[in-house]
Amino acid sequence: MKNNMGTADKVIRVIIAAVFSYLYFTKTVEGPLATALLVVGGVFLLTSVISFCPLYTLFGISTCKTK
């Protein structure tokens, strides 16, 4: 897997994951929507940690600066 995520992209994803987690654990959002937000937040966090997004590969997108 070649890295295809830049620093700004990773930071934004971590912030979104934190917001989704906050909404879930404070029960601001409940039901199936809460579960979906938690799953999406987990995916955002995972892709940020490994610096790779499979969807970017499908669409030919890369936010990583090349050297």
C-alpha cells in the first residue's frame, strides 16, 4: 500500500472521528445513525493511522505530497 493521504487530510479525519465518538458516547445521537457514525469514525481513524484510503485509490486521488 502506497501512502495517499496528506497530513491535513489525516488531521481532519481524526477530528471528525472524535466528533462522531463524542456524539455516540454522550448519546446525542441514538439508534442506527449512532452506530453508523461510530463505524464511519472508526474507519476514518484507521485510515488516518495507516495513511491509506482505499477510495482514493479507486478515484485516483492523492493528498500526499510526493518527493
